[in-house]
Amino acid sequence: MLPLFKKPLLAYHAGLFILVVLTGLALSQLTSEYIILIAILVVEYVMMLVMMLHVYDKYMKPIKKTTQTVDELVKGNYRTRIHHSEQGSIGELNNKLNVLARNLSEFQIQEQVHEEQLSTVIDNTESGLVLIDEKGYIHLINRKFISMFGGKSHNYQGYLYYDVLAEETIHETVQQTFLYETNIKHTFTHTADVDPKYIEIVGAPIFNERGMLKGAVLLLYDITHLKKLELMRKDFVANVSHELKTPITSITGFAETLLSGAKDDKDSLDRFLTIIYDESTRLQGLIEDLLTLSKLEKDEFKITRTTVDINQLIDEILPVIEQQAKQKGITLTTDAKDNITLQADGEGIKQVIINLLTNAISYTSENGTVDLTAADEGESIHIHVSDNGIGIPRKAVPRIFERFYRVDKARSRNTGGTGLGLAIVKHIVEVHDGKILVESEPDQGSVFHVYLPKNEAASS
Ligand code: ADP
């Protein structure tokens, strides 16, 4: 386009000039009075100029303004508006354009709100999420996925899934989701850190409104916690079976021996019956401990707190424990000030003290010493059981509260231990919101500290 036509006013002006010149040439044929001719041309020029300016101002300028506004709308700037005072059809057009711009702007705001809501949900969901199109390109990846597999979203988005996701099971899930056009579920182990993570992946196909496959969404759940629970449960069942099998085998074996003739020999009868009795007692102890543990582990388990007098509790326990200590020649001392009370489950606290004292006696050689002290420390009651026995190796200390963990299996069995005593102690202390600490040195002895909140407010 000629540069002249880019400026309409200039172009009209040029046109007007040509028109005036042509009129002048035409009129010069009719008259030789140049003064009249020039006057006519000047009047014509001025009239045409006024008309032209009027047309420009009334029609061209508003159309130009409207065009600029439409251009802004096309660019996506929905906040643009036309400020005008025109009447008639141009004014009406401008009004309608303003309404359109307002509607588009509201629509855009709603879109943004929906988009933000969706991305908040996607980003804060507890499972990893990947959106793949039908060609295999990744369109979206959420925060959880990045926390599971590392990297940044730009390392994944826009790439083919098999180029950026190393895990073979993810590839299989995508391929099968595309192939069978149905939900596909798999599990795999992901080892990014030291601890492996167990992941469950679900691939779901996405269809368009005509039912054609448009891509797939992958959801990845971290099931490490569930897997660990399942392993623990399997271990526990295996341990319980093993623990039960030993005394039962022994009882059956000795009963069979007795039945097949040994009962006629007085010595054998006494010896075997004693073994059967001991093994039955062990079995009974194991079953009681298992029942106590399962009761404590129930979700709905709640302790019933009453006012517990520690001295009274110790008095009830001592006769049995003193008997055990005496049998091993162990000196047992107790030191508890009068009137140490707390709001707690009396039977539970009794069990804690019995288990700790029984262990202290079991794992202390003959002529050793075992001390029990209880003190009121203001907010909590501190129960302290110490011995100068075999102690616990440093690396075993964190494990002694695990079910069936024993530092020395044979020794624990010989002392009649079930391997559940400290697991029960820990549970009871925890349901009382207390804590238990251990200090131990091999061949020097062990000290168990139990801190129990007094919970006096609960009594008032
Ligand atoms: P157990 O029935 O075998 O005694 P516990 O759960 O009571 O089971 O204790 C777990 C393990 O902790 C024991 O097998 C023993 O090795 C160790 N243990 C507990 N108390 C003591 C202690 N006072 N001195 C030395 N070792 C101890």
C-alpha cells in the first residue's frame, strides 16, 4: 500500500485537491474571469474540506476506534472497552462490543478460577499424577509425582513418556492402557533413596466425546506403609507360630514318651511331667502376653484412669517378685516415697513394673542386685528399675521393644521369656502418654526409666 493511503486524512486531502484542480480546469473553459473562478474554487475547497472533516469525525474515527478494540479482543485482552459518545448504529455496535468484552472477561475469570481449583487439587493430591496424550507426550505432571521421582516438571512435560520415565512398569501400564482401553493396575518397587518405595500405579484411558482414545492418566500411590504393615503381620504370624510350635512339640513328645511306657518309671514320670508342666506354663504365658498385646493394639482401646498409689502397687507386686529374686540369690531393694499417686490404669502400671523387675532378675547373674525406685517429679512419676546384670549390647538397645526380639534367644527361653514383655511395657507406657528410656552397658547392667504423666487434672 502507498504510504499516502496509510494516513486517510492526507489521502482525502490529496483527492480533494485533485477534485478542485479538475473543477478549476473545467470551469476555466466556461469563464475567463479568474477572480470568480478562484473564488468558486476556494468556496468549493472549503465546503468539501468541512464535509470531509465531518465525515471523518462522525464515521471514520469511531470505526477506527472500534477496530482497535476488536483487535485487542482478538489478542485476548478482554479488559479493553470503547469509551464513546456516538449514537446510531456505530454507538449501538460499540455498546454491544463492550457487553461482549465484559462477558468474555467474566468467562476468562471463571476459567482462571476453575483452572486454579483444578491445579490445586491435582498438586495437593496424595497420589502422583501424569497426563499423557494419545501420541505418548506428557502434558501434565503433579507435585507428588515429582516428590516421588525427583526432577522438575519441565524435565517431563512435553516429552515422550518412555524418554523421561525410566521405570519399566510405567511403560507397560501406559502400553496396556492404550491397548486394552481399560484401567490397568500394577505395582513396582522404586529405589531412589536408601529405602525402597512400593508404588501402585493405575492407568486410566481418556476418551473424547466421540469415544475415541485421547490419552491416559496415570495415578501413582505410595503403598510403602501398607506393604510394611503387611510384612510385619506376616512376620508376626510366622513368629507366633514358631513360638507356639516349640512348647507344643515338647509337650506332645514327652506325653507320647510317657504313654509308650515311660510312665511306669517313677523318675521319668516326675521329670517328664515337670517338663510338660513348664512348657504348658510357657504356652500359657505366651498366650496371655499375646492377648494383652492384641488388646492394647486395638484401635478403640482406651485406658480407664483411677487414682493409683504406687506404694500400694509395689506392696502387691513384691511378694511374687521377692520370691523370684530369692531363688537366684539376688538382692532386691525398693525405694518409693509415701503418697506417690497418679491417674492411670492400675493393672497396666503393675504389669510394667512386673515385666521390668522380672527381666532385671532374669538377666542378672546370681548374687546380683536389682533396685526399684519411684519418685514424684512434679508433672510426672519417674519409675526406675536398675540391675547389675549382663546388660544389652549398644546396637540391640533400639530393638528390644520389638515383638519377639531377644538379644540371646536361648537365654531368654531358658528364663521363661516370651519375647513380648518389653513390647507390652512400651505399649502401656505409650497409652499413658508416657515415655521409656534405657541405659545399658554389656556386663555392667541396665537401667530402665519410665516417665508417666500424673494427669491430676483428669481426676478433678
Ligand atoms: P523376654 O521375654 O525375652 O525377656 P522382653 O521383651 O521382656 O522379652 O525383652 C526383650 C529382650 O531384651 C530380652 O530377650 C533381653 O535380651 C533384653 N533385655 C530386657 N531386659 C533386660 C535387662 N534388664 N538386662 C539385659 N537384657 C535385657
